[in-house]
Amino acid sequence: MTAGMTLEQVNVPLGEDYPEIRDSVRRICADFPGAYWRDLDEREAYPTEFVRALTEAGYLAALIPEEYGGAGLPLRAAGVVLEECHAAGCYAAAAHAQMYTMGSLLRHGSPEQKAKYLPRIASGELRLQAFGVTEPTTGTDTTKLKTRAQFVKSSDGDHYVVNGQKVWTSRALHSDLMLLLVRTTPFDQVAKKTEGLSVFLVDIRDSLGKGLEIRPLKAMINHNATEVFIDNLRVPAENLIGGEGKGFRCILDGMNAERILVSHESIGDARWFIRTASKYATERIVFDRPIGKNQGIQFPIARAYAEMQAADMMLRKAAALFQAGLPCGEDANLGKLLSSDAGWHAAEACMQTHGGFGYAREYDVERRWREARIQQIAPVSTNLILAYIGEHVLGMPRSY
């Protein structure tokens, strides 16, 4: 981030920014065509080769400072990586968490924690892909989560004993480390509901079979989701990030960056759907004419393009404000809302353009259609964004 900037000094780039990064990502993605992703989807497998390629190119360490072995790139550059992956038909969600989960460690970790973990994450030696927040009974009501951690002072090392359950913890079976949000002070003993939450960095490799169990959770898309069961898991006190009871602030600090980053995937999705639909509409002949001549086909694609362009501009603004260290909550939320809508509307237009062939797996439309839908729900739902805008931007009464 750039400290001390004013709104007048913020520059929002136009056109194809970061062309070298875009070209590089396109070359990587060319090695992972639709057949690769269809095979993974059928086997519900993890794209190990794709993630390795992004790691070796340094892109999963894009936001880690150079002093820790990362690229030290701006948030917009990292977003461009995700956008180009999705525009090429790949699925960067299999690896994107490493870009923003390590933000809690980077911003709130101790010097010792950062020196221990960040260089190994940057090199690819360690994967930090899992983020244990959501629980089966509390959902998005994060402050009422039930996973508990109790401090134990011991002669063989101070530690916390953790008990609870998490759900929709993506990539936990393909990660070495997991950020875990828990309650260290019961809900009924805090003055504010956001107090008493703490974040731990859990070593999955050392914890499996010692109080940590991870089970695959089959879903509509190949998102490698899991359920995490925690039974008297011992976590060293030195793995506490940001101080006991300060976990909600650690998580909140990363939300704008997370929303801006993943929104780039929706822009990439929209680009892929619009390009794919336009090509098919031009080539597909029915009743002796290209179906793209019909306004019922042409107009939804054109509208999706307009929505994509508008969402892209809002996203660029949000990223520029974030990089300048200026308030960007409204812009990050608007960017997430508009880009997820643009991606989904483009997906619908593409599916409708292909008609029955949209259901055929070989066209990749149905898979990408399923993948695009999740942006309306996670990592934050459209309704929660609308609630944020209603309360914090428009000044209406709090709805939840």
C-alpha cells in the first residue's frame, strides 16, 4: 500500500494493464485446456499440476513482500492473475485462497511467525489454502461460532486445546496450513459480540489423527470443500496470530482484499462466457442463418458485455483505493456485487445461446456455468453486500 495518498492522487488504469503478467498467465493456462478440467471434475480431483505451475511462476506469492521471497505486487496485479486464469477457462479458485489468507499472517503475525512461514509459502514448500471460519449451525453469523479454544499453561509448552467443527473449509485436504477462527472467550462473557475471537495457524500435517479429522464434502462444483472435526486438538500458543481475542479484526482486515481479488475471477468468467457465446452465435446456423442474427440471442450477450465493462471499472477503482491505503469498503463491496452479477448474467446468456449443447460436457459451458454461480454466495453473499450498502452507505436501519 501507498501511505498518505489523497483521492486526487489515485490513478485508475484503463485498458489492458499488466500486459506482461497477462501474457505469462495465458501461456501457463494454454497447457491446461478444457479436457484437463473436465477430467478433474469427473474425478473430483484437485488441480495439482495447475497449482504447481502458478506456484513455480511466483503468482501465488504475488502479494508476499520481496523480503520474504514473494513478488510484492499490488493487489490489482494479483487480481489480474486470477482474471486471466478464468478468462482462459481455468479455475483459479483452486488456489486463490493462498493470496488472501496469508494476509492475516502478513498484517498481524509476529516477526517470528512471518519469518518462519512466509518464505516457505512463497517458495511453495508450504500451502496455506485452508480457512476455517464457517460452521454448520452459525453460517454467516460468525460472532456466534461455537468452536472453542482454551489456554493451557504447561511445562512442556503453553498451548490451546481446541474443540469444534467447521464446514465448507475448501482445500483443507490439499493444504499444509490452515487459518482457524475460534472463540477463546464465551459469547456471553464479552462486552461486544466481536470480542473474544482468536485466529490460529494450524499445522494440518502435524494435527491429522491428533484431534483433527478432515472429510471431503461433495458439492455441485469441484471446489474441494471439506468438513473439519476438531476434538481436543493441541495448538501451540506461539501459533496464535494477532493476540488473543483480536481475531475478528484480523479477519475483517482482509475482507476488502478478498472481495476485490475474487471479483476478478468473475470478470474473467464473463470474458470467457461472452467470447464463447459470441463465437457460437456466429457459427451456429439454424433456419439457414446464424443464430446471432436473432436479437433474442444477441442482446443478452451484448448486455452481459456492458455489465462486465461497468463491473471492471468499479473493481479497478476499488483496487486503486486499496493500494493507496484509502477507505474502500463501499467500492470493494460494489465491485463484488457487480462483477458476480456480470459473471452470472454472462453465464446465463452463454448457456441459453448454446441451448441443448450447453448441457454437453465437451463444450465446458455447463461446468463453467456451475462454477460461476458460487460467486453469488461466497465468499460473501449478494444479500449481505446489499445489507452493507443499505446500512453503511445509505444510512438505513441495520437489517441483521
